[in-house]
Amino acid sequence: MMNEQTVVNAARKMFGGRAGGRVRVGIGDDAAVVRIGRTDVVLTIDSVVEGVDFDFRYFTWTDVGFKAVSAAVSDLYACGARPCAILVSVGLPAGTRASDTRALMSGLRDAARVYGAKIVGGDTSASPRLFVDVCAVGEIAGSFKSRSGAKLGDWIFLSGPVGASRAALGLFQKKLRVSPALRGAHCRPIAAASDGIRLAREPRVTAMMDVSDGLLIDLARMCAASRVSAGIFPSRVPVLQATRDAFRRLRRDPVQEAMVGGEDYVLLFCVRPPVPDGLAGRYSCIGQILPRRRGVQTPLYNMERRSGIRHPAGIMVKGFLHRF
């Protein structure tokens, strides 16, 4: 069975993932960078598919449009870029009503306005299930932040709390009451726009990406790209009280669930010490970059638990991964 990482690796091998010529950043990061004239243009694309990324038992058509844009622009902010223009492709199933398409477009429009971008075109097609592809085009707001820049000794931060979307989904699936805040986190997520711009201008930020598939799996990807390991302090991972309460209603461990939940769209980033006061006071420090250990299955370690005398206990990497 293949998964999305298998496909990405094959694409990198076939198309070439290295920068060169006009390509400043190629396959493998949250976004690509292409030089056009004298300008570096940042490009990314994201898809939401009915039955995979959303469920009409919980979503409205407006929600779907809003989420599709947020998911795409989050990748731009994760690289220190701001969105300028958006292209949208939509596959509509048979029986779609005109009112449904208007609701979908209103969600797309509302999200684009939130992020200061303009929808400039796209395409439509027939499809067995609704899907929305959003290509976001942006410009670098400070310096481009790659996921591959983490260095030994860097401190690891999160720009905001995690787990709310996963908690909402669990409540929806159990047909339990979902608060407006948790519903919003799952159905109408907001990308970390101001944080992305701020961190793009911070020279001590060495690596950055967004948390879209889960904190653990995304941190493992950052470690792989940077050829390092990471130690985490689970008790420091920011989880809102409403999220904790929801996981307890579901009889699940709040912190463990929050670390594997996806679609948080907060920023995961590393800072070279000493950490500026403006970052230390604003964001949550959850761990530190460690040396890469060869011959082990996980690059992540629990700094609050020990395996034997010398080494912290390994953490099993979990998160959302498309399988085909």
C-alpha cells in the first residue's frame, strides 16, 4: 500500500527536487519558490475532498470553501510568505444546486478577504464527489523559512494550541454536542497569518512549517528534512481547556490526542538560542533539537520520560497520512 510520502518521494525523484535556475525552492517544502523576472514568487496548492477532508454531516458548503482557502494559504505563512492571488478548481457532483455553488463561492471569497488575497480564476469539472483545489500565490514577507533549517540546540516552538480540530471531529462522530469554538476549529480553521509574517522577519527562526497532519508527524518531517532529532516536553504542548474537556468526554488522553491531531494550522518553528524575549513571551516552547541518532526508528523523544539511565524514551510517530 502506498501513502502520500511515497508519492512525494517518487515525484522528487522523477521531477527533481533540487533548486536550480529559476527554481529557488523545489519539491519537499510547504511551498515552492520560483524567480520570475526580479521577483521571487511563492507557490503552493492544497486539496479538500468530500469524505476525506470534510463530511457534509458537519460541514456546510460555505465551510468547505473557507477551509479550502485556509489550508492552502497556511502553507504560505509556514514559509514566511503572504498570499496575493488564489486560483480555484472545483469538481461538482451530479445534482449540485445553484445555491450550493453560491455558498461554496461565498466561503472561498470570505476566506480570501481574511487573508488579503484575491481569487483570480480557476476551473470547474464534474466529479463523483465534491473536491476543491486551491493554488495560492504569494510573496516573501521577510526571509523564506524552510523546514530543513533546524540545527542542534535550537528550541522548538508552537505558535498556538493544538488538538481542537481532532476533538471536534471526535465529538461529531459520537454525535455529542460541539461548542461553536471547537466547531470553528474543525470546519472554518484560521491560518496563522500574523504569526507567519512576524516570524518571517525574525532572523533567529531557523526552520518553520505548519501543523496540518499532526504535531508529531509534522515534527518528524522537519527532523527528516533537517537531519536531526527532537526532544519534546509533552506537558508544555499548548492545549485549550475546551479541547482537554472534549477529549475527556471521549475518554481519551488530552495531550496524547492533541499531539496526533491534524488540521491545527498553527506554526511549528525552531529558534536559534538565545531566544528573543518577544518570541519567548508570546509562543510555547515545547522542546529542543537533538543530534540525529542512527539505527533508531523514531526521531522524536519524550524529555519527561527515560528509557534506561541515559536516553529519553522514544515517541511513536503518529498523525494523518493519506493512504492509497
